[in-house]
Amino acid sequence: MKYASVIVDVPAMQTDRAFDYKVPEEWQKLVKPGMRVIVPFGPRKVQGFIIQLKDHSDYKRLKSITELVDLTPCLTNELLQLGQWLTETTLCFKISAFQAMLPAAMKAKYEKVLGLLTNDVGVLPESIRPFFEKRHHVDLKEIQDVVPLSEIQKEMNKGHLEMIYQVKQKTNRKTIKVIKCSESFSKLTKMLAEIPANAKKQIEIVEYFIKNKISEIPLHVLLSETGTSDASVKSLITKGFLFEEMKEVYRDPYEDRHFEKTLPLALNKEQKDAIDPIIHSIKENHHDVFLMYGVTGSGKTEVYLQSIEEVLKVGKEAIVLVPEISLTPQMVHRFKGRFGSKVAVLHSGLSTGEKYDEWRKIHRKEVQLVVGARSAIFAPFENLGMVIIDEEHESSYKQEENPRYHARDVAIYRAKLHNCPVVLGSATPTLESFARSKKGVYKLLTLKERVNKREMPKVEIIDMREELRSGNRSMFSRSLLDKLTDRLQKGEQSVLLLNKRGYSSFVMCRDCGYVNGCPHCDISLTYHRRGQQLKCHYCGYEEVMPSRCPECNSEHIRFFGTGTQKVEEELVKVLPEARVIRMDVDTTGKKGAHEKLLTKFGQKQADILLGTQMIAKGLDFPDVTLVGVLTADTMLNLPDFRASEKTFQLLTQVSGRAGRHELPGEVVIQTYTPEHYSIELASQYDYDAFYLQEMHLRKSHDYPPYFYIVLLTISHPDITKVISVTEEIAIFLRRNLGNETRILGPVASPIPRIKDRYRYQCMVKYKREKNLHETLQKILEHYQQEMSSNDLMISIDLSPNTLM
DNA sequence: AGCACGCCGACT
DNA sequence: GTCGGCGTGCTC
């Protein structure tokens, strides 16, 4: 007899352990750890993952596995182990760890159906009867709004009805009908004579098969190619010429795209020096973490591509992480162009089904390379030869919900197991990574030269206070305007970046200073021109823009701050002849809208690309010779110890967008704090100086990389409850952690209320703390009950990206 | 998380 | 006396 330990799909502390089940005789030989199963759990059925098989269980009253969902395990042994590690390092539930590793399509869906147990519908009360007149099964959803649950329960007790718990899959495999020939072509040719002469279409179809030597074709293709209808096909099937079959297909998002095959480029000296140690690691099966610090345009991607080639040569697989890849179709092109069908692509722009299909290509070993966003780090490769993380500094590699993992940490963990290298690439590495490379923990590879030998574009910093003093009240400095005009005349393109993070357009009364805030969150509402609406970006609350101040009834209520829409309007006023493409959440909402806008810009159908952060990444257009940053310092005032670092990164990245090709580029940075070191040093492309200065600051304030931090955020609808719990937690932390560890708080969160829940936080700063995980675990256990019954929430982030 | 069980208040 | 409120505890 075999027994299976199963982690069930019930994310709660009390169920966060394995439950044992009997494996029915017929599956004894089939079951393997890592498979999904459906098991009875209490009165219902749930999905779960087998984490272990054993010959013995201590538990007496075991139930049996109801169903095997997978025929081959969807989690490899390595991923099972990785799940355990994730649980421990991020303090998440085991089930959440496993689910994070798989595409959303593989998460189960639960439905309840009422089944009729009696042959006489007449015994049912009038309210329920109509539902069962024609059917024996009715979705509970359908009936529960009309009939009170108690009534249904009564019938169940009487034995008239039963509750059936169903576990369904979210997405099914996509199948299409294909038509095949029943006979050989020569036989078909002879058989043609049997078709009546008036059945022209049927003859046409059979001839199509013979002429094109096709023995199998999807039905819809056959119909459109031959211009026939399925009636003719049907009759050919009954006559025995053809037969139909269901065939599983992949939903390929890049189906209709052609990728030009590219060949490896010759590497320059710096690139060779960088790739040699990587190749050495690959060949020697050695685990190393490389930090490839290369200025924008220094040809990092080519180094990636050629190292991957080495990985594939030795028969291994590679993972490439890119930040939110849908933004950089150019990147997909480069990988698909070099490696063709060996590549799977995983990113948020794909539908659930498409992601599932890409994942299955990996699972079935049909691809050796995956290019994707954060979660692609869990690709079920078993022979991993390298992980590349491009734009290593990007904050999107950290998941901001449970499990709060950082893809970089997962990459290093996996690479250690596989004895293979990790390559972190960036023009602006995180301080953490650069510090590690200085200590020799990571190996530093430096690319200082741009491949085209072009100088980095010249950067001009404009002091907007100065502009204001000399009477320029517009959002464009005179210099920026001059340069835009100049580009327009020369037929060159410009990119304008509106750095909006933490600064959006809010509505304020000029008379009394009243600001429209969200009634559920302590945050001001954001003005949206579409429909003159005010929206809360945290809870989705909406209201119509008032014409008078709700407080003092004044009519002088206006929106402040600068949205892309407003910039666009101004731009049209000052440069009426310019063709502008605006990219922001409003214009890129629809799937593929992004790419369309970028393609349009690439084809020079516009002169100026105006957008938010999203345009800073990876764009590469030959005719862009001017980059303007409208307000460089909006981020600097956020309560975030990484604010300077992020500003520096953004400015450096965006400057790299100009003059990447033949034409020299120029950058204009507008700011109200030109003296800030992150702005000044970004304009000089002086990462090293920035690193030193910022490290100095981090050191004096006990921030990473000198200290690790943990952020505990406690929330509850009742503010006194939040404060008292946070205080208790702070006291507990102080009592249990070492005296070199600093505990800050309780303080109100930077956003003190979201969705009617008050938020307080506590910060732990530590260097070495062996009791940390244990102590945090104890806190979670202690408040477990209140968290499930009393609306209390405690979230713990063991290495927060921001403190918001 | 669900769901059952169980123990107290307001109704037939 | 019963229906139904939600606190408590269990799920292999």
C-alpha cells in the first residue's frame, strides 16, 4: 500500500501542513511526488500537490485520493524543494509557494452543484421545484440568490437534494478538429471516380489533399483554402475518404509573426573579457554569480545571446528574466531571432491560456530557453545551465504579494543546486549587488564602452525654479522647447518622460486648500480627464469631478499636478505641428496597444513620444536624438530609502534612449532640485560616485546593504486595535531579538488607510539575527485566530523594496 | 478557507 | 419550544 502526503489548496495557517491519503490500487504505479491530485477534505473536495509518497502513515482514518490531475508531475523534485525554501524564507503558506511556481491556469476552480436525489419533483417546495423540472443538477450559484440557503439545507436533510462539490480546471487545453486522409494518395486518386460528378466541392477537396500531398490539415484551414463548407467534408467522411480527429494545439501568441534569423555578432574586447568567465562557469559546471555592469548600449544582450548558445551546446537549458517583457517586444525579437522555436516566452501580456501553453512547452522539454518576467524563474527545467537577469535593478523582480520573493534570490538558489552561473546585468546595478561584487561575492564584469563607440548623450540640467523666476510658467523650459523645435525641423524624433510616480494630478480648492481625498483610503483622488472623474488608485473608488468645493462652495476648484494628458495639451499649444504619441495607462489599456504605439513611433509616424516610466525601458529607436525629462525629482520626496537610487536609475536609463545609432543624442533634465546628487551624478553618468555617496548615506541611516530590513504592516478597520496590536508586536520583537537589532515603530504607514483599513507598521533592521524567522513565525501564530476571525491582517516583508 | 457543531436570544 | 445568530474547532 502506498500513501501520499498532500498539501491542500487551503491557504490558512491551520492547514499549512501535509495531509496523508491512501493511493488507490490502480494508481499505485502511476503516482509521483509533484503531481496535482483532487482529494476529499472535510465535506468537500480540493486540489492538492503530492509532496511525498510513503509506505506508512501514522494517521488512522485515511481517505483515498479522488483523482489524479496530472499524468506527469507538474512540480519537479527540485521545485518541491524550492517551494519548501520559499515558504521558510518568505513566511508564506506552502500551497501559495507551489501555486506561485505554476501558471494561473493550473489553479483549481471550485463549484457547488445541487443534485436531485428523488424521482418525484413534487416533494420539493415550490420555490425550489422549478429549477429541477427539466434537470437533475443545478449550479448552486443559480439558485442561491432566489432561494434561502436554509430552505435548501432542509431539503438536503430530508434526502431530496445533495450537494456535489466539484473541482474544475481554469483553462483547458485547446483542441481543434483536424481532417486526415483515410487512404494513400494513389488510392484516393482511384477513388475519385466514385464521387458523383455533381459533387464538385467534394472532388475539389480530395484533389486538394492529393495535389498538395497533405495527409492532415486543420478543418478551418481546409475550409478556407478550398472555399468549401463542412457539409462536403462530412459527406466525404461518411464515404470513408477522410476522417476527423481532435488534436491538441498551442495557443501561440507569436504565431503570425516572422522572426528574422540573426547570427552571432563579433564581440569586442570588453565583451570577450566578460563572456569568457561566464563560458568557463558553464563548461566547468561551476556556480558563480556575475554582475555584468555595462553602460547602456554596451552590448550586454549579445553577451547574453552567445552565453546561451554555449549553454544549449552542452545540452542544458537557460532562463532569461526581463522586466515586464511586453514593454520590450524588441527583446523577444532578439531571442526568437537567434534561437527560433527553442524559445518560450512568458509575460503578463499573454492570456491565461497562452501562458499555460508556453509553460507546457517547457514542461514537455520542447524548448530549451525561456524568456520571461519574474515568475519565469520557476520554469520547470531539470537541466538548468544558466540564469540571466537583465536590468537587475528593476523593482518588478520583487513580488509585492505573498509569496514576497525576489527573483534574484530564487535564481541564485536554483543555480546553486544546478551548479550553474547566474548573470545579473545592468547599467545601474542595485547598491546591494554592486556592494556584493566589491566584496567578491559576485564576480564583476564591466562593459564601459558603447558598441558603436558613441559618446553618451550630453545631459543638460535645467533648474525650473530659475525658469519660473525669469517668467516661464509653462512646463517646458526654453531650452527644451528650442531643442524640440530643432528636432522637429530636422525630422528627428524626441522622447519626453513624465516621471509621475508618487505624484499624480489631484484636485484642490484654491480658496480653502481642500483636497479631494478617497473616503476609504487616506490618499488624494487622481483626476482623470475621461469622464471628468476622480479615482482612487488603491481601492478603485470613483466620483465625478465637483464643480464647487465641497468644503467652502468656492468655484475655484482645480486639478493640480501634471498628467500626460495635460502635457499633451500644452505640447499641442506650443508645437502645433508636432505629431505626438502619448503612452500611459489610458492609452495602453488594451492588449497589444503598447506594441502598436511603439511600432507607430518606430515607423516615424510621430515626432514625439510622451509617456511615463514605461517608456524608459529598453526602447531602441535610431532616430531618437532628444530625450526630455519633465520633472526629474518627483520621486525624491517619497518616504522611501531607495528614492535617490531609483531616480538615478531612471535618469540614467532614460538618457540611454537617445543617440543609440548614427545620430548623436542629447538629454534635457528639468528639475526643481538640480543640486541633488542623484540628478547631478546621473547627468555625468557617474555611477561610481553615486554609489559611494549613496552607500555613505545608507550606512549612516542603517539601511541596506549595511542592514537587512523587515517590514511588518498591521491593518484593521479599527484604528485603536491596529495601534495596540502593533505596539504588542513591537514589544515582542524588542524582547526576542538581539540587542544589535533595531526595531522602529509603531508608526502609521505612509498611506495610513486603504480600503477602510488603518495601517500601522514596524520596521526591523538587523545584520545577524538567528531568531528572526522563529520570532516572526511566533507573531503570526499568536495572531492567527484574530487574523481569521477578527479582520486583522499582518503582512511581513522580509526584504521590502519600498516602505509604502 | 469552508463547513459543522454548539450554545444563547427573539420569534411562532 | 424552534429558528438562526456567529464563536470554536476540524479538515488526512
